[in-house]
Amino acid sequence: MNQELNDQEQFRRQSLETLRSIGINPYPAAEFPTNAFSTEVKGKFTDDGEKYEVVMAGRLMSRRIMGKASFAELKDSKGRIQLYISRDEICKGEDKELYNTVFKRLLDIGDFIGVKGYVFRTQTGEISVHVSELTVLSKSLRPLPIVKEKDGVVYDAFSDPESRYRQRYVDLVVNEEVKDIFVKRTKVYTSMREYFNSKGYLEVETPILQSIPGGASARPFITHHNALDIPLYLRIADELYLKRLIVGGFEGVYEFSKNFRNEGMDRTHNPEFTCMEIYISYKDYNWMMDFTERMLEKICRDVNGTDEVRVGDNVISFKAPFKRITMIGSINEFTGIDITGMNESQLRDVCKQLHIEIDETMGKGKIIDEIFGDKCEGNYIQPTFITDYPIEMSPLCKRHRNNPELTERFELMVNGKELCNAYSELNDPIDQLGRFQDQLKLSEKGDDEAMFIDMDFVRALEYGMPPTSGMGIGIDRLVMLMTGQTTIQEVLLFPQMKPEKKQSSNLEEEK
């Protein structure tokens, strides 16, 4: 690839060659065993006079050269610490090249170094490491953005979202608060697993490549398996496989799954995303609401130490219990229209009255979903369970025990968006086949998100599935809430991006 180097990049490559010419390998293969991190050093050091020796490694983030001695800053995976480097200390013989040439001239901001020394407190009170040995561990050939702050004003910040998401490795180095988001993401997984495992539920894995993309209404990605000469789809959901395991006799199973949907990208959608789904036998959606609110309360406390999180201007409380309202009741509350018993034609008239755009491919379920999404969803800032969805919207859900036109389903709305979705699962194989056939009619009508018919799943139900409740929760949206972020790209280490223009033009030149 053609690449024009700027002055700094050319200078760093020259320094690289000079290091090699004087016998220093800028990328040594040998292990450099460390015994301390910056935060631990600062936490453990005392002024009792006992020598505290350390071996540390990290990036060189700043230097202040003052003749025969210098101060520098080392950044490791935990934080930063000041180094004091004396020429005569690291170069005990007559040869002072390590200090005069290597440290002063050939090392740059961003290079990885290893140091040995002891901890002390400077006259200004800063805990620092007095370096006795210095080792070059890795030469950086591109300069890091140098973020400066003066009088409370930040200069040269690495803040452009396009650059930050595309070069997350740089973002993590220079914007230290970003790392905390992903530390909290891991805490979300850990807390959720603890909650499930403590109740005896089993974590499992199901296929990502599927012959039939089932478990959700979504447009899939399609690929081709050469050996079998068949089309395969990337998973849009793992629901049908997990319910097969309930048929097989597991009491409760869950999976953190990577799902893929060939749809639009925006502030809350990425074509690749993470979902957790759990299925528990002999339970219903009422039990699952209680289970879900207790789970979220625990996660919020584990991640943030409190029941509340701030997202933008909103303070959201995950203290159980959460509010509950039916979908039809919610539409009535925010539009003044009771849609109970309406047919498709009447619902289309309601959309005209409410100025909601719909198209001819939409069936009754999608029209109701459009009304709710347009007029109701955004109003739910505090966690609220929306319950009892019309049957047309829920092809995998059990009919409501008191109203066969509805289903035993809930979605949890938080900060104006759906966070999770749950059912009393449909376990009647005859009813399930009929629902699949209704989805086929929608597909023939032009709905490219309608479900496929999965006859093997119907066969599994024919062997008998016990009463079961299932719940799926979007992990990325949950992490957004727990870290106060408003875009999904902030909680994905490497979000999907449009092709980089500069890179594309270089590739064309090569061709």
C-alpha cells in the first residue's frame, strides 16, 4: 500500500534503524517479567524508609530532560506513574550512550519501555520510581495525539468519533475514561453470570451458522457453504436452539450470543451485536418480570455501586419493582385511542389519523408496533414493563390465558428504548406451525423480516416442551445504560464503520 510518511514518522523510522545499528533490538523477544502496576505502587508505598523495589513496563508518555537527570511518565494497564532517570544510575560505567543517545534522542512518546528501580517520594510529594535499569521493549512508529490541558481547557483532544471508533487502539491510550466503559462491560457479564449460575442455570453455546435463521423477525446475512453446497445464514437469534435444549430436559439454559442482522446502522443499532437469552422451564412471563427486575437491580449495584445511573439529563433508577402496563393500555394513554379488537383496515385509519407512515407490506402486528413505537416508546424513561402484545406481533409466544387475541409477552422499556423481550413460550406445536404459516404469508406479501418456517423446531415441540419462560436482553444497550452512553458505538470496541476513503483510494492505486 502506498503510504506517505510525515516528518515525525520518518524521524521515528530513522531512530529505529539507529537503535539497531548500535546493537539494541527495538522489538526484543525475551520476556520482561513485571511485579507491580502503577496503582498498586501508589497504594502500597509508605514513607517508613523501607526500600520498595519494583519492575514495571508500559508506554513512555512524557519526558522532561534536565541534563544528567530526567523525569518521565510511564503508562501501564492500570494507570500512570512518574519515573526519575539519572544518567549515572542507568549507565554505571564510562559508556553513557544508553542515556545520552537512546533515552534522550532515540526514544519517543508512545514507545514501550521496561524499568527496574525503587519507589520514593519527590520533594513535591509525588510518588515516583527511581530507575536503575531501563530496557527498550517496543518502538512506536506513529506519534500519539498529545492531549494538553491548561487552565481547565483541553487542547488537541482526540475526540472525533470517526477517528476514535476506527482507531480504538489510540482512543484507549489517550482517552483514559474510555477504558472504564469496557471494564464495566465485563462487570455486566460477570454480574449476570453470577446471578444465573447461583440459581443452577447452565451456560451453553449454539450454532452461529444456521440453515434457517429463526427466533426473530429480522433480515439475515446469507453466505454459502462450499462443501455442502447449501446457503447458510448468520444467526439472528438463538431462541429456537435454546428451546430445543429445554425439550431435551435442561431446566434452565442461557447463552451470550453474537447475533447478526442485515439492517440499518444508527446510534442504537450495529449489524453485529450481543444478546443474552435465557429459558427456564415451568415458569411464565409474570415470574420472568420479577426475575428480570431483580437481575437488573443487582447488575446496576455491581457495576456502579448504586441503584441509579445518569444517562444524559435523565437519572434512571433500577430499584425493583418496575412499573407495568399493557401495550393497548399504553397506546390508549398516549393517543386517546383504544385499538382493542380493531382489524387491519381500522388500524390503517388510525395511522392516518395519527400521521404515522406505514406501507402495504405491513400486517396488523407491524402496524400496531409502528403506533406504539411512534407514540409511546420514547415516553418510558424509567424501567417499565409493556405487557400483553397482540398475537400478530408474537409468532413464538403463548396465547394469553384470559384473552386469545393477546400473548403473554413483555418488553422492558428504559430511557425510551426496548431493553429486553420475554414470553411465556409457545409450546403447542400445532399452534406454532400455524403461526409460522402466517409469517410465510407476510413474507409472500413482501415483508423481508418475516420469520422462516423451521419444521425441525416444530418437530421438537411435538416431542413435548414443558411450560417455559424465556427472556432476551440486548447486552450493548444494557452497557450503554450502565455507563451513561447514548450511542452504541461507544460501548463496542470495534463498531462497524463505512470503508475508510483514504484506504480505499490506496487500494485502487495498487490495482
